[in-house]
Amino acid sequence: MKVSIRRQNRDVIGIPTISTSSNIPTTQNATATVIRITTADSLDYRYIPITKNSVSLGIKASHDARIALRTHLGGDSNVYEIIIGGWGNTMSAIKRNNIEPDVAEADTRDILNPDEICDIFIQWSCDGLLSVSREDDFDMPFMSYKDRSPFVINYIGVSTAWGATGEWIIEECQFTSPAIRQQLMDTCHFWVDFSEAFGLPRNAVMASEDGLYIGRAHHQGTVTPGGIRDNVCTIAWGGNGHEKREFQVLCGKDVNWVKSWEGSVPLHALPAGETEDGYALFVGRVLHEGIYHIGKIQPNHQVCYIPLNGQEMPYLEYETLVIHDNYGVECIGR
């Protein structure tokens, strides 16, 4: 059923220390929590929990503003360290688990100013892409890294070091549950980057016998699932359909489709992406005039969107992709 709706330093990572709400000023509104932190000249980070796939930070420092993203606060946690304005406020870098060399570097001379706020936007996607950009130009990152073995990020830490102190403003919204975010990381290996030279992988998941496959692609800060035909992945976003030639292909076997409705997804549904606001997306299939179309199930909108004739069309009834043979028939809202 279709429905109409509106819509610089090679430094050692500091000892994990978490700051609690009792000593970090916060401001709450309907959509986000605004946290203000002052950091001394120290290699130690001040950590707070985070549940979104992106964060906006305002930084006021002279140099060496450092951000850590990690799974947990133990010493054996995976961690990304992002250095903004290192090397005397001339360069920025991304480190992974404090291992040399840096996984990404960028020339960012004079990016920081002790008297002005520098707005930074950091996003980490379920396909392992970590990007750093200016807030006013978030779709053009000045630094990025594609991790082949991504991990869940549950904490963000900030610090200033090597003679610098800082003031921070952090905005964070709480959406995707930790369990779903863990599933996104655990199933990342199901998705393979498409290569036009080699074509579709041999174990690509077929969604229908007429040559429809399942893919996902980046678009406007999202990772959105869609259908692949003729080496093009078409996704639905913002009221329109969008054709992508850079995308990932779902690979595997023993998948099933379960009838679902109104944003519900069955047990063992495969989380396949996230919205720009951090909500989980699942793979949906709709039969329209005898032809199957792949789209995104967005539980918080209570529909499955498919790209159809260049438009994004919402459907109340659809089929959900599940990745186990022995799945439960109970549908759950997420």
C-alpha cells in the first residue's frame, strides 16, 4: 500500500578519563544536548558518551585540539584520534590506535584561533568512512579515512596539549540504539565496494530474478540502501530518486524476505544504513506493477521509501530483508 505523507604531534593517547554530568555544564533542548567543556594543557582526554553517528564541535584553542573516538574506556579499546591544528597550527591528522603512520593528514594552516570558535563536523558511517569537515562545508571533508575494520563509537573525548588550552561546545543527539550500531559494525563485511572493472561480486544478493541486486551508497550525510540494476544503484532520499555509480553491494547467502508494515521490521532484519540524523535504515522490497523495487525502511517514519520514476515514494506495506534462515516471525518496531 502506498501512502502520501509530508515530509602534530606524534603523541601518546591520554589515559581515558570520563567526565560526569556533575562537572560538565549542559544545555538541553528538544533535539540535542549542548555540552561545554574547558580543557587544560594535558594529554588526558575528557570523555562523554555519544550515541549518534556524527558530532558538531565548536573549538576555541591556539593549536593542538584533539578528539578521541572510542568504543569503551578500557585500555584495549579501539580508538581514532583526530588532531586539529597540530604541528604549530599547520596540519591536522587522523590516527588509529596510536599506530604510525597517520591514516590521514591535511594541510590546515591557521585553522584554529584562540579568540574565535572553529566549527568542526565529524561523521563516522556504518561502512567505515570517517570524515572531518568545517561545519559550514560538511559535504566537502578536508580529511577522511576509510576503515576496512570499523568499530562502534560509544565515547568522544576532547583535550588540548603541547602548551594549548581550549574551550569546547559539543552538540549531540541520541538516536540509534547501541545494539543497532553494533549490528551495523558486525555486518559491515557483508558489503563490498563495487568495481566497474570487475562487475558485481559472484555472491551478490539478488533481490529478484530480473537482475535486481541490493546496494547502499553515501548521499547527503547518509548511508542509504537501494536497488542495483545495470551497475547503477538507485536510492530514495529527499523526495527524489538518486542514481549512484559509487556504492557497495550486499553479498552473502540464505537471505529471506518477511512481510512487514508501517515501519516495523522482523527479528534478524539487516540494518543497512543510517539517516543524516542517525536513525537506522533497513532494506525493504516493494512489488509495484509486477516489478520489485528496493528501498529503505525508516522505522521512525513508519514507511518504506522506494525510488520510483525519479521520485521517493512511501509505502506502508513491504517486505523486509532478513539474514538468517531461522528467523522469528514477530515484527518489532525499532
